[in-house]
Amino acid sequence: MRSAGPEGAAGRTVSRMAAVEPAATPGGDRGSADVAALIPLVRRIVASRVPDPATADDLVQETLTRVLAAAGRVEPGMLEPYAIVTARNVVTSMWRDQDRQRRHQHRVVDLRPSEAPDEGVLAREDRAAVSEALTRLSDRERATLLAHEVAGQDTRSLAAELGSTAGAVAAQLNRTRARLRVEYLLVSERVEPPTERCRPVLLAISSGDRRRQREVDAARHLLECDLCARLSEPLVGRGRSRDDAVRVAVRVDADVVAARQAAREIATRLGFSATDVTLIATAVSEIARNIVRFADSGEVVVTELHEPRTGISFVARDAGPGIPDVDQALQDGYSTYRGLGLGLPGARRLMDEFAVVSETGRGTTVTMTKWRGEA
Amino acid sequence: MNGGPRLFSILRQGPYLIASIHTALDDSQLVRFQQDLVERIGSDRARGVVIDVAALDVLDSFASRTLRDIGEMARLRGAVTVIVGIQPDVAFAMVELGMDTGRVVTALDLEEGLAELDTYAAAPPAPRR
Ligand SMILES: [Zn+2]
């Protein structure tokens, strides 16, 4: 148990626990082994900023959970800088209003102002930030983006107007969106980058262009530059196509079947063996059932992984009561989960990577990954 | 059972019941299957039950437990249960998951399952295999 910082919401008391386990698979697993190797480093960073050992421990666990969840889409050589950045951001965000930040980040993705009436002020602020960011694009970039996103003009007719090809227009639109995200974050934070390397680095991260990230030595810059370290977190992984993720809302029993069938379909398409597909579907069934049993509703997000190799990852999220003792829920054998209906220990055995973060009264997030065997 | 495609069927064959699951079932459908089947065992005074689970996409903790519970309830009503059609991949996942079907006997297919029941009918059921 720890209480939130002085700026936290009304001294909210939370209990946050996480278990991050290196895979026990005999073949060894690079993702979680890499993450396990980062533990001393993460501890050192957090301990140097957070004096209270219990709080530090919580933050270390949260950092590792995030790094593990991202391990599949972070280039192997980037994992250490990513962990450093994440650790620093986790410490910083302890002192921030997390909900507000989360809403901001969400909007960076779809750029649509919220329609909820109680978010009016925020939406106005946000719209202003987007407009300001738009003025920082070139006229041509802005015109093309707006024609596509707002007027709904497709890339083919844009290409005809611009004397270009649809593919080139689509690529240009992606670069423009990446730039807009960077400018939007800079406007929202009301900062100017301190060095001239900042924008190229942020842009390379925002567009998910790994070759460009190496060219500008992004990893090193993130270690040196506080601002970019902070801004890069919402940008990491944004370069991926959104088609890579499938979201299944989970409320009732039938949704459990839908979630495991989505998992089965995607795993099959990714070339997993029939045996692995069944293992994956079974694990998804267990974590989706937990949502139905212990929370009103939640979701399972399925993501295809292509880096460092082919894999499939799942994030099961709910806003339910949370699990009071994650370690116990994970370690206790059959008898406990028969009693409580917790399929977590079983699901963990079926996957290569498995992490649970639960906060009493706030919900539970299960992240799990399976890597395709080398065929 | 009301209008939509049938999720499972329970047919009588001599002193036995043959229960076939036709599609992937969710938890509440599995519970209904269990209730219907246990009821039929009583009303038909069945001495044996074959449950064909070949259509189940997974046998997760809930499905495994439900099958085991059916076996126990059937036993209390004097019937032997044999589960057939567990796919090799599904069986492997069950083992990895740490589940089994308890004292319930398994057989490869319907034919073998019925043969299994005949041996039990000939000799009173042994407590376990
Ligand atoms: Zn910078």
C-alpha cells in the first residue's frame, strides 16, 4: 500500500502489485530474458529518484510491466534506452494527473476532439493545440492532410491532383501525421525543443522509422534529453499500422468465445502451429473469463508482433475491483482458482510472457505474449 | 434450443445416452448442457453416457471442470461417463493448463466410447482407472 503523492487525487490510496516473470520455457525467450536483464538498471534509476523503498518497488514493477508489454515492438537495441525512459516517466507521472494525460495521449491518435460535455474545457484546449500544431506544417502538407482527414478525399484522387501516386501520397500522409503528433505534443506542453536534434529524433520515433532512428542516434539522445525522454513515450509504437490491433469488448459469456476465436484467427494467420493456436486460444479464454466474472466489462486487445520476430500479444483490461494479491492469484495452484474462478496461473503456463498489474478499486490489466517457434 | 441452431443434442441409444456438442460453447451454454444432460440421465435411467466434445475449440479450466462435474453427478445417479473426441491439440493444452478430466474416462471416438461403456456394463464400474 502506498498513498499517491501530494498532488495525487485526494490522497487516493492504492495498492498496486505486479508480477513480471521471465519465461520458464526451456527454449529460452529473448523478450523476457532481455527485460529481466534490465531489472538492476531500472531499480537503480528509480531508487535514485524515489526514497521510499515500497514506492520504488511499485514503480520498478510498473516499469517492467510496461517494458515487457512493449518489448515486442521495441527494437532489441532500443530496449535499454526504452526502459530508462519508461522508468523516468513512471516516476514523473506519479506526480501528475494520470487520467488527463491519458486522454491527451488518446487524442494524439485520432485527433478528434471529444464530444463528452464534461470535457468541454479540455476539448477546447485540445482543439487549440491541434490548430496550432497544424500551422506548423507546410501549406502543402496541411492541405493534403485536411483534404484526406476532414474532407474524406481518398489517396487516389489526391494523387491525381498532385501528379503523384496513391502510394506516395499515403506515405506522405503518414509522415505528416507523424510530424503533427510531434508538434501537437510540443504545443500541448508549451515547450520549444532545447536542441536542434530534438525534432528529428522525435519525428523518427513518431513515424516508427527504425532506420531513421538509428541515423539520428535516437537511443543516445533520449538518454541525454529530458524533454524528448518525456515526449517520446506517447509516440513509441504509434508508427505501427492501427490494423495490427484487434479489440474485442468483453461483457458477457459469449464475448469470451469471440475473444478466443479472434485470437485463433490471428494466430493462425501469423503461422502459429495448430497446437500453439489452441494454447493461445485457451489462455485468452481464461483471461477473458476473468473480466466477465470479476469486472462488469473490459476488453481484450490482440496485437500482431513482427519485431524482433513474429508473435502475438494480448492486453486484457478491466476497470473492476482489482485483485488484492496478485502474487497469490498467480502462484496458488488449482484449488484457489477453482474456488475463485481465477484462470491466471493456467494462462501463464500457456504463454511465453505474462504480466499482471492490478490496483485495488481501479482494475486489472493482464499482458501476455506468445512467440512463434522458428519453423 | 429456442429456434436458433442447436448447440448440442442428447440422443438415447439403448441403455446409454449420446450427448454431442455441435459448436464452441460459452460458459452459460456449458452450464445448460450440464443441466440438461444430468436431467436426462435421471429421466432416462441411463447407465452410461458418451459425451462427444470434438466440436469444442478449447477445453479451458471451466469446460474441463464442467465435464468432470458431469461425470461425478452421473456417477451419483449410477451412470458411467466416457468423453470422446478430445482433439490432440486440445488435450495438450489441457495438460499444460494443469487440468484433467478427473475420474472421467476418455476414449478416441464414439465407437470406442460405446465399447468402453459395454465393458463397464459387463463388469460393475471400478472406482478408477
Ligand atoms: Zn531532445
